Amino acid sequence: MTKVGFRGIADNKEPELLSDGPHDLRIVKATYAEGKKPGRFRTEVVLESLDTPDAVGVFHYLADPNPEGTEKGEKYKGLLLKRFCTLFDIPFDEDGFDTDDFLGKLAVVVTKIETDDEGRKSVKLVLPELPIIG
């Protein structure tokens, strides 16, 4: 039998996740790339917590419009995008947004830990509703 060296393996532990509730988050990365489905693109945003610096980063995805999607689904996707941009004060217009405007943006965001069908935990953002104007 061959012993494989991996110094420090016994000290590894699962990373700390942000607890449920409000956190000061800063965007540290925003990339536009192809998603899991070929030909479908999205913006991947990575956020870090200022109040829990040892916690693992939070990943948030902003999906592009899907020409095959339902009108209701696409409107909801657009609403979530607008909520995110509004919360982080990211400029946008009727034609979209620029990922270069994301870096360093700060917001207080409520987070929630969710568990998928395979038992993996991840932190999700709870985006507040848009303010009612007028």
C-alpha cells in the first residue's frame, strides 16, 4: 500500500457559513460567463462578509434572459436582477448593466442557509422588495 503525503490534512474542517440574518456584504468579484447549460450566460457574483471575515464567500448568480423562458418567469428574473442592483447601488438602464460597476459595492443583506437535495449547504441572499415610489 502507498501512503500519500498530505501535510495538515487532519486539521481541515468545513468552512464557516454565514448565519441566517443581516450581514454587511461586499462584492469582491463579478464575472460574466457561460453557465451550466451550454449557450446560456449569467453573471456570477462573489461576496464577502465584513462582519464575519472567516466565513466562506457567498456566490450569487444573475441569469441572462432566456428566449425560451415564459413571460412570467422572465419578468420575475428581471425583478430579482433589479432588486440586486438597487440594493447594492449598481447602475443599470433599460439595456442592462456593466459588471465593472459591481466591485467593492456594499450592502446590508439578509442571508439564509439552504440545504440542497444532496445535503449540501449554501448561503442564499434574501433580496428585499423594491421601494414603493409615489
